[in-house]
Amino acid sequence: MLLQTVEAEISADGLVILKERPVLQGQRRRAIVTVLEPLSNAAMGSCETGNVAGVLDLLDSPEFRDSPPGQPEEMEAVIEENRRAWKD
């Protein structure tokens, strides 16, 4: 049996809104919902999906535009280090 964790929000009237699409393999599934602390106004904006304007603003920002590109060898080393850490 495949278990998945999917982020969701629950509206004030109880509607569950999935933030990502689970792999359902064409079948209806049961779910268990764990209710967490209320979202603050700041948090609600940061987890909103489909925020194209926000992404475009980030890509156009001087901090992003003027930052040097990453070094592929360094990035691969960090990724490999993280993979090894999970196997501990």
C-alpha cells in the first residue's frame, strides 16, 4: 500500500484544498486529515499556488538577476552529500 503526504488548506467553511496533486492511479482513495495550526495572513500568501506574478517579480529582482550562477560541480557535491546523509 502506497502512503502519500499531500499539503492542503482547509477553508473556514471546511473545504479541503489540495496544494499538490496526489498520485491516485485512477482509483478512489481514503484519506486521513491532520489539522494543523491556523494560517497567519503572511503564511497564506507564501503557500499560495499559481502565483505567477510573484515568481516574475523574483526573477526580475536585482538580487536574483545580479547573483552569480551556481557552479555545477559544487551543486552536485551538495546533492550527493544530502543523499548520503539520508542513508545514515
